[in-house]
Amino acid sequence: MTTSTQRPARVPAVLVLEDGRTFRGRAYGAVGETFGEAVFSTGMTGYQETLTDPSYHRQVVVMTAPHVGNTGVNDEDQESSRIWVAGYVVRDPARMPSNWRSRRTLDEELTRQGVVGISGIDTRALTRHLRERGAMRVGIFSGDKALTDGAALLAAVQASPQMKGADLSAEVATKEPYVVPAIGEKKFTVAAIDLGIKGMTPQRMAERGIEVHVLPAGATLDEVYAVDPDGVFLSNGPGDPATADLTVIQGVLERKTPLFGICFGNQLLGRAVGFGTYKLKYGHRGINQPVQDRSTGKVEVTAHNHGFAVDAPLDQVADTPYGRVEVSHVCLNDDVVEGLRLLDTPAFSVQYHPEAAAGPHDAAYLFDRFVKLMEGQRA
């Protein structure tokens, strides 16, 4: 990605999809060029949390909500230390933010962090195109880059890397371990493997008396057990789960240490027990996805950000090297596997985000379920 942070008003920009579909608009954020996988998010709020979610690394996010930036940017709602999206696409950006916590405009923040975006295009048409054709590579070009020959821009997009086969967790994870202390009385210690963890995740565990040791994506089994964990957590993260090393997860399962995974962690648990994973046509991204918890029958509105899914049987319990495994949660829109539960080993996972800083909070009980799993194992 090449960018410039200096931009006069109404600089031209063009978005080019790998199948040749083109949208022309105005620069939003930094001026330059960027490449990534074009995906859309259906959330009407929480854009700051979306932008700073490491799971969006190397993705160009299209916002389906027409008005974005109304509340500006503050210094409290970041999910990580920086914006991770490769590019940003909006229809009508706010001209002036209105919120007492706002410190700067979204346009200013994108520019400050060198994120190339585009505004003023028909995001409904773009979203429909991605739903019909599937997520695909895209480039955003603004300023002088937008005036380049269209065939050359398309060739540049088609030469950019694909998401399938991408190993990205180590690029977004912490390089050094750190500890998030328990709030109040310490009850448990959890080793959280950072595959692209969001800041609210250890916070939700700390609220439940858990001291969280956040470890790099490449942590070894010895490093995990060096913190003497009562449980192990697998975080969300970007990339293709087929590229991940499963040695540590399988070691945890063999030792029967309570394990909880979310999003990318759900996919890795699925692969660790023997299931496959596959790339969804256009994925689930947003904060309004209906999921049923099969153990209770309750339907939850949940926050999602995933382009891959676990290939596990919905209608039967599967036998695996780690005992029986069943699908615990399912998406009511398309029957995608949204959770796994091991019946003979203390482990479970969900495909969505129970920490959901921007909401909804229907799935926060899953952290309590993790606590009960650790209580039961300790007893």
C-alpha cells in the first residue's frame, strides 16, 4: 500500500474489482493505492471497533450502512493499537461528527494512519455484486493513481495476493507476552493465544476474576503451560485456518485442559479434531447475525467477522481422536456451523464474537460457560 496524507477536497478515486467491475468516487482517508479482499459489513454502528479489529487485516471493508463517521473517533473504543483494514469504502461520510467523546473525524483518523478509502459510490450495488459473485480481490486508487489506465489497474488487482492460503496471524499478534490482571479476586489463570485478539476479550475474562496471559501466535506448548493455566483461550484472527499449526491445540486437548475458542479459534479447534474448513462465498460480517444455541434453543443476535467456516455434520455427533464432538451453534441464515462442543474433553468454541464491544451482548454468557468449565475441571 502506498499513501499520501495530504489531500485537498474532492480528490478522484476509483475502486476496481478483480472481475473488472469498477466504481468511481472520491478519496476518503489517505490518498494512494491499496489492495485486499473486498468484503462487506452490515453493522450500522461500531465502525471504530471494526476498523481496529485485527481480523480485518488485508481486507477492504465495504460498509452497507450509508452514513458512516457520525460519531467521529475517540481514544477509548479501539480494539487494538491501530487500524487494520486494508481499505475502507463508504457511501456518504459524515461532514461533521457529533458526539461528546469524539476527538477527531473518521476521515482524519484514516488519513493519519495511512488508510486509503473511497466515498461517494453506490455501496448497495457493490454489496449486491459481492453477494452474487463472492468476496474477491480489489484495489482502491486515488489521486494520480485514479487516472491510470483501467487495464493497468485491473492487472495490478489481479496480481495481488488472495486470502485463501494466507497465513496472517503472526502479522497481527503480539510479539511479546503480556498480562491482563483479574478485576477483583483472582479465581483462574488463562493462557490466551493471540491470533489477532481484540482488547475487549481479555477484559471480559478479567471481569470474571481471570488473570489473562496473552501469548504470541507462535507460542509453544511448553510456553503455554509455563503460566500454569486453568484454561486456554484461542482468539479470533485473520487468514486461512488451513495454514495454521495445530500442535499446541492438540496438546491442550490431550492434557484435557479446559479450552475455549472464538472465530478463528473455532476454525482451528475444528481442524484440530479432524474436521475440514472451507471459504464462504462472501462470509458473515456485522453485528446482526442470528445464531441458535442448540443446547437451549435460544436465538442470539451476534457479532461476526469470518470468511471461512468449519465443515462439520449438523445432524449427528462425530467421533474424533478426542472423543465425541457435536455442533453446538448454527447460523439461522444459512446453516453455517457457528460452534462446536466436545463431549468427552473440556473444550468448546463459537464462530462469532461474544465480547462484542459495540454490541450486541447476547452471547456474553459464553465467558461464564468457560468459567464453569474451569470450575468443573478444578473440582
